[in-house]
Amino acid sequence: MTLTVVKTTALTGTITNAQLAGGIDLTSKVTGTLPIANGGTNSTATTFVNATTNVTGALPIVNGGTGATSFAPGKIGQVVSLASSPNSVSISSGSYTALTDGSIPVSLSITPSAASSKIFCQVSIQARTVGSRGYGINITRSGTQFFATPEQDFYNGLGATDTVDARSNWLAIDSPNSTSALTYAVGVKTNGGNAVGFQQNSAPSSFVLMEILA
Amino acid sequence: MSRITFAEAIKSLNSKAEFKVAEGDINFLEWLNNTTPITKENILAEQARLQTIEDA
């Protein structure tokens, strides 16, 4: 591409810088297309810089650079869950005993990916009680209790022959400070050691663990 | 008329008994907190006796 200087008088030879001392009126005295390398437009090229070899330094984060520390990464590391079978079980216990469906305990294993992670626990239990009976739960981590409720956390305050079927839910957070395999188990304790029916009417219990990353 | 549960039969025989029992299968029976075990035969017999009363 070339610059074309429109002459007002006949010239021969090379125009010197001195002859351009008065400047060129680019708005009217220049035609043609200015080379892109000289600031011209109309490039049809799609690549101009080899970013793999010709760029040094750190690209700003807002332009796609890495190394940002201000945004929050994903927080849920993993999720494990179970639903018990719907087999009903009657439990009468004044101390915490493993909740089962008769044979299989409501428990889960999880291996945290980092010691700084927390384990979020969700427990959902269906139970049938008659009047003046109730129950509470605990959650243990590899045999160590870290969450417990009173034995009347769910309580049927109705008459002795009034039956209540109800589902109750508990949430708990644990800080195990471990990257080893951990077993979380749900226990129940019935108030006064009276019998409570769990998982009645084909309603299984459920247990969910989520690893929350720091 | 309701079904008499294993738990009701056990409590009828020993009101202080502490246990865990699958209501669909008495073979899944666990005695808790030093409760003196009751035989399955006695539990089933007590359940039948209470059921007869319930159904009358």
C-alpha cells in the first residue's frame, strides 16, 4: 500500500522533509489506504501477536489473566448419601444406639480432600410415636460424638393413645481436621427408654454428607 | 384394629426392656443396655395374646 501525495504544482524527484515543513493536510491531501503498520485500518488479519512467544509479563486478570485471589472457588467438594431401606424398626433405648433398618445402620463414609474442610450433615428420619414419647439423635464421627440433641427433640405431647407419624430433619456441621476415611453414623435415644417406631409406612431415613471446602 | 408390634409385646413382658427390633423380622432383635433377653417364642406368644385382645 502507498501514500499518494496530490501535487498542486508539477514536481520531480524526491520531496524532502524541508519541503513538507508546512505539513500535509491529511483530511484532503492524502488518498489511498494507509498501511496498517503505519496506523491504517481495514486489517483482515485475525492474529497479530503470537501470545505463546511474544507476550511477556502478567496479563491483567480482567483480560483473562490468571492468579486471581479475590474470587471464591467452588465450595462443595463432594457429596455422599444414603437412604435406608423402608423396613420399620422399633427402638427402645435410654442411651444412643445406632439407627438401622433392622440390620443396616444409617451411616456413611467420606474422605475429606483437605484437613481444613468441614463436613455438613443432613439427617432425615421418619418416626411413629404415641403420646408422651419422643426421641433425640446423635451423630458420631468414627465413634466420637460431635452432635447430640435432647432425648425429647421430637416429642409427641398428645394423649397416651394418640399416634403421630412425622418426619424430622437435623443439620450439623463437623470440623474433622482430617484427610483420612471417616465414618459418620446416626444414633437415636428414646425418651424414658420407651419404644418408638422408625421408618414406618415404607418411609426410609436418609443421610447426606457434603464436604465444604475452606 | 391395629397390629400388635413386637415392641408392644416385649414391653408387655418387661416394661423396662431396652431393645431394637425390626418389625418385619423378629430375627433382627438386639437387646440394649443390659436388658435380660426374652426368647423369640415368648415374644411371639405375647404378641398373639395381645392381638387376640385387640381384635376382640
